[in-house]
Amino acid sequence: MTTTTETADVVIIGGGVMGCSIACNLALTANDHGLRRIVLLERDTLGSGSTGRSSGAIRMHYSTAVNAELAWRSLHIFRNFGDIIGGDCGYIETGYLVFAGADDLDTFRSNIATQQSVGVITDIIGAAAAAGLAPGFAVEDAAAIAYEPYSGHADASGTAYAYATRARAEGVSIRLQTPAMEIETSADSSRVVAVQSVDGARIETGIAVVATGPWSGRFLESHGIEVPVVATRHEVLHFRRPLDLVPYHPGGADISNRIYFRPEGQELTLVGNGNHSDVVDDPEVFAQRASPAFIQDVWQRLAHRIPPIADAELAAGYAGLYTNTPDSHPIMDRINGVDGLYLCTGFSGHGFKLSPMVGVLMAELIGRGQATTMDISPLRFSRFAEGNLNNAGYGFDVLA
């Protein structure tokens, strides 16, 4: 194979929604930092990893201020996507209900206060109000219910493509079917000097950004860097609900029942459980269909909250991958000891809904030396070695 050499200011590895958002935001702020030659390498097609199997839910209910603020700031971008980025992210505002049981009540109230402290529009509402928002739902057994009026869902793959389209328009070179094989460092391993791709290209660069989702741990391990992430399999179902009994409903999460759900189109209800226990050793090989055990279990759980679903028709089921950290919070940081190496991974099932602000903040970190729009120090890589982990709150990691 003939080796070719070129130069770039930044090489981003990974063409999911994170990599595309970072590339776009770096390009849009090039006048501030001067990093204009940006290359994105994607092993397959855009969004072909976790992004393409995201549930697409957008909500603010988290246990920590950093995740809640990331989601809240991202919501502003989703709601104004055409004006800020261009293209269509597919955002649909449905509102979002969160049901809490008695055992979680104190944590629930504390989390609502945390969310409100960073600007999130959310409040605890009564059962009658919840029933009015969600006809056909069983609400009386909930100890408390919160409502986010501006939350909803969007198209994860469409969002990635929209970011990529704008990035290309701003001069970013996006190369598909082009896996990164190696990040070269200097003789003393202290700084990035190049990225090698499978097509024989050697891209000389001082900055490499790893945003490869479930592949990130294995990729960096091959470079002698241990990142505490594991790939886990999550499953999602679509039910064709009885429209005479449940004509519409907002998105939502049922904490005690360990499920989340949202409407899909005019007739379907999407549901998942955010389970992080099904570890996948090889992201290339995992069962991509929903299992019979999952279907039976989650169907029963959803029917507890939406009784008419008991007689619904199962329309579809599939599985995708999360990339989980020990505290279910992402890593957004430079790698100390290797100048120019940045990591953006470990979103633990939260990634898509945070992706607009992740791109903004990573562009600030890379271009200015630090994120300035908000404090992302709780997401630093060193927190694992420090033993300073974020509190996941409920033990329901998808709401960490």
C-alpha cells in the first residue's frame, strides 16, 4: 500500500453525532482559534454506531447539575437548530413526565431542585394534571410526578448528518469507510504528531480527538491508555398503541418501574429500560434484535404505567450500544501526558440529547484550552483515579 502524507490542524476520529458536532463547532469557531484544516475519519458511515440506534429522547431530568445543564443548553440548540446549524434535526416537542415512587421521593425532589438551579423548566405536578397530559396512563400510584414542557425527541442520525453537512460547508474533510489505525506520538510519547488511517494516509497533526463511542476503550488501550469504559447492549421496542384509548402522550421515565418511553410518529410508542448490565466484548458483534425476555419484561412494565398497552401490537424491536463509565457520566477532557490528545466518550446512554453542547464545549476545550460556556470539570478523565465520581442518584443509570 502506498503511504501518503498530508497535514491537518485537527483529526477527529469517529463520525457519530459527537464527532460530527465537534467537527462542525470547531469549523464554525475557526476565526477564534485558527484551527481550519479539520479532518474527520469514520470507520463506516455517519451515525453507523451508537447514534443510529439511539432512542432520540430529549429531556433534562438528571441527578447532577453538569448533566442537567448540558441537556438544558442542548435543548436550546435543538429547538433552534435550523437557525444555529442549518438543516433539520427532527426535533418534536412532546413534553416529558417523570414518575417517582415513595423510595425515591427525597432524591427526586433534590434532583428537581438541582435541575431548576441550572435553569431547567421543570416542576412537580399533581396526578390530575398528569392524567390530563397523558390520557390512558395510570398515575395514582406515583408518589410524585415532574413535568418538563419543552422536552421531546429528535432524529439522532438526521442530527449527525446535519452537523456533517454544515461542517463540510465550512471546509471540514469527512472521510467515510476510513478507520483510524493509530495515533502517532513523539519519540518520548509526550505529544500527538500524526494519525494513520487504513487507506494508507498519514495525517500529520498536533491534535487528535477520540470520539469513537463503544470502540474508544479498545482503541486507546492499543495505545497504552486505559479508559474505564465498557460497551453495553440496550434494547428498544415500538408498540402500536390503541389510539382510541391512548391517542397521544408525552415522553417520560418511570423511575420505580425502570423504563423510559416516548411517542414515535402518530401511532407508536417507543420504550426502553436503559439497562447497562449486558456487557459486549466486541462492538462489532452483538445481537441486534430485541430478545424475547426483554419484550415480555418491558411490555409488562410499560403496561403498568399505560394499561391499554397490554393489548397493543409489537411493531418493532432492536438493540444498540451504550458506552458506560463507572459513574454513568461522560469523559470530556484532554489526556494528560500526551499533548494534543482529547477524549469524548462514555456517555452512558445520555449522549444524543447532550450532543449539541458537547460539540460547543469540546471546540472550546480544543481551540481555547478550556471550556468556557460551562464548567465541565466533573467530567474530567482524572476523576476515576481520584475516586471523585459523580453520583448517579437513583441507581437508574439512564437518569444519572
